[in-house]
Amino acid sequence: MRELRTVLPYFRPYRAAMAWGLVLVVLANAFTLVQPYLVKLPIDALTGPAGSDPDAIRRIVITYAVLLIATAIAGGATRYWMREILNGLSRRIEVDLRNDFVRHLLRLGAGFYTANRTGDLMSLATNDTLAVRQAVGPAVMYTANTVISFVIGLAVMIHISPWLTLAALVPLAVLPPVVTWFGKVIHVRFERIQEQFASLSTMVQENLSGVRIVRAYGQEKAQAKEFEALNRMYLKRNMHLAYASGAFHPIMGLLTGAGMVVVLWYGGVQVMAGRIGVGDFVAFSFYLSLLAWPMIALGWVVNLFQRGAASMARLNRIFAIEPEIDAPPEPHAPPEGGAAIEFRDVSFRYPGTDRLVLEGVSFTAEPERTIAIVGPTGSGKSTLVSLIARVYDPTAGDVLLGGVPLPAYDPADIRARIGFAPQDSFLFSARLGRNIALGLPPSAPFDDIKARVREAAIAAHMHDTVLGFPDGYRTHLGERGINLSGGQKQRATLARALAIDPPVLVLDDVLSAVDTATESSILRGLRRELKGRTAFIISHRVTAVKDADLILVLDEGRIVERGRHAELVALGGTYATLLRRQLLEQEVGAA
């Protein structure tokens, strides 16, 4: 239950609503608990001298019937507003918690997402926040309701007959250990359910995202069978929880029922002995019945709290993870205009691995120059450019902007200067135009955004293709842009990077899905867009980067050659070998 302490700050903006809700809890219980007393009074009156007068009987019955109806209506109204306020408050807390959780996820680095499955995080953001809401809403409301009704009802019962109250509560003495034991069982079993639900969500998410691969390899039946096994395990764990919850409530009912049996026997003896009146006995029985619900509700409340605590513990484990890359307390102001980007003896290994992906990399990209990075697959090209955008920080050495190490800047300021077109062309399930305009400020005039999207699409050789779509830039894309070809997705990604008009442009093999001639044509057309920018272009095709101001040749994480195209060809090393191999492949393909 300690895990739920971290949700307490979320109550602060709603303190007034919480106070009003608790006041209504008191009033609702007061109206409910006064009703047995309103039953007692006419019974006492009717068993007295007034019981022989028909007119008096009529007045008594009508008077107390009206009072009972009035208190029932008042109690129902206050109970409605109690639920409206406290349950509404819990919904707002759920929204705030989910917003904070997603904001925290967006701050975490790439290493976190390597170690955590998307399905697990989706389960936390939906299923677990719902369980926390039930703990801070209905559970809190019914806890207050239970405590107030129990305290007031018990006080009245003691007032009527202390000995009868003691006798009625003897069977309930075993409640605390029973509640504690069941609470632990429910906590453990619910946590297992949430873990299984996360695995289930992950498999569904992966199969739907990769449905074309599943179909291509004929794995529909195999994947459905694997899902069925996970689903059956989810059912099994839910049934284990249902067994515990199912046993809990009858045991609570048995104990409260035992108290009622004691009251009927011992209370009847007291009435026959004349120690308490019939009205007191009837009222006492009503009060004990009213206390039975809080006792039963106690089990449900414990169930909700245990579920909420298990879910909050899972959320807290993520909240406790600090971002690997964050802004310093006093970030350095980013340089105005162009600035040199320098790598000083940079080495890098991915978290949890021993192999150096980059080792001793040093070079300087002067402002408004184009740097090409080539090399065999796995040589570290994509890793190198990811350090520029601070997707990762170097394991050793420094990356500097304008002579200042990147960690001295706010990462948001650095990334705002970079138009990044990654190797994996990711597009959102939204309109094509909105995908291209992703980095543009939403507050900008619509006509300006529209014009910029069009200019970027023209530069990326995407505009004519878009005009061929029935809805043009309003074409709604499927998940990850599934209704576009590989080349179209890459050109849309390139247009998105160009649309923000960045000082630094990073193109990470962004045109690998188009043919060599089209790539060369697009890159030639980009020369106007590259003017005034520092550009980093990664390509497996040497012929596509021959016009770069500086070409870096990577092999096994090291820069083995650097220079311009003609210089590297004359050198006759790795670059020249790559060029000859690719020219030969083109000749073979043409034949």
C-alpha cells in the first residue's frame, strides 16, 4: 500500500472538490443512519398509550412515513452528488497521471526503449492507470463511507445496548486477519494478471504492426496459436484472482450473518426480559444490517487498494528511471546561425554491450558544408549521426557545437536545429500533409504551413506523387504509412526534415528504397536546399555522395579514409573498392 503514497500530490489541485465530496459522504450516511431511529420512534409510540387511539396511530404513521421518505430522498440526492464529485475527481487524477506518465516516457532515452517492450508500456498507460483511478476514487469514497457509517452506527448501537453490541461484534473479531491475508493474495495475483496483460498487448501490437510479414511467411495459424496460449494464461490468472475474490465476499457475509444470528437470539432474550424495548431491538437490527454492507464493502475496498498499489508500483518503477539525456540546470544558449560540429576522439558502445561501435572518431564539419559518410554495413554510420542529435551521448570523447560540448545545451534546442531523416522511415497514422508538417509550430498561419509543406515536398521529389493521390496532401496514411511504397515513405520523411528549414540536415540513408538514378536526381535537386546548411549524408551508394565537401569512410567504427571524391578514388583504398564494386553491380544489373 506504500506505493499509493506517490499519487497523493495529484489530489492537491482538487482539494476543494475532495472536501465537498467528504462532506457529502458524512451527510449521506447521516440521512441513512437516521432512518432506523425514525422506525424506532413510531414503534415505541405505537406500543405506548397512543397505540389505542386510531387518530393518534394515523398521525404517527403519516408523520414518520413522510419523514422516512424525505430522508430517503435527501440521502439519495447527497449520495448521487457524492459519487459525482469523488468519482469525477478520480477521473481527473487518472488523466493527470496518464499525462505525466506519457510525458515521462517521451523524455526517456533510446536505451530505455531497447530494454522495454511497447506492449508493456501501453498496458501501463491504460490498464494500470485505470486500476490506480479505482483506488483513488471508488476505494477512497467507500473507505470514508465505511468508516463514517461504522463509527456512527456503532455509537448508536452501544447507546441502545452495550452488551448486545459486544455480542454482535464477537464474530467480527476475526475480520482483520482475514482481510490482511486476502489482501496479500489479491495483490500478488493482480500483479501477475497485469504482467500477463502486458505480454498479451505486446504480441497483439507486434502482430498487427507486422501483419504483412506474418502473412508473407504463412504464420497466421502459428501466431494465433501462440496468442491463444497467452490468452488462456491470462484467463487462468484472472480465474485465480476470481477464486480469491469469490471466497472473500462469502466469508465476509458469513461473519456478518453470524453477528445477526447472535442479535436475534440474545436481543430476543433481552426484549422478553424487558431490558430493551421493541423499538430499540428493531432499530438495533437495522443498524447491524447497515453495518453489514460496510463490512462487505471493506473486502471490495481492500481488493481495489491492492490492485491500485500493484499498478502504482509498476508505474513507479518507470517514473524512477531518470532520462539518460536531459537539460543541464543552466543550459548554454545555442549559437546563432551556422556553427561548426566537431567530433573529438569519440568512442561509443550501446548500453549493455561490450563492443565499441565507434572508436577514436575525430573530424570537424564546418558550417554550410556537406559531409558524406560511407562504409560497409555495420560500420557505425547511423550511430555516428545519432550522436549529433543526442539520441545517445558518446561513451568517450566529445561532440561539440560551436566549440561547446553538446551536454552543455538543452537537448530540445539542439534537436530544433536539426532536420533528421532516419533510416527507418516512420510515418504517423494521420494525413500526409500533417506528417510532413510535424516539426512546424502549430501556431503558424495555415497558409504558411501549407506553402512550406509544398516547397519541402517539391524539394524531396514527392509533390508530383502526392498530386496523383485522390486526396492529395489530405490523404490519410495507415499505420506507419503502410499505404505508401518504401520510396514514397522515404521521400515523405525527407520532406518532413526539410520543412522545418533546419541549420543542420541529417540524411541517414534516407533514399535507399529508390533506384540509383532517382537518388542521384533527388540529391542534385537538393543542392539548392543544402545551401546555407551543414548537411550529413549517409548512403551505401558512393556515386550519390561524390559532390560532398568532405567524405568520411568508416570501417568497423573507425575513420579509415577522408577527403573529396577525386582524392579518395586516387588513393585506391576502401572508398575506391566500394566504388568499383557498386559500378560492377550496376553493370551486371543493367545486363
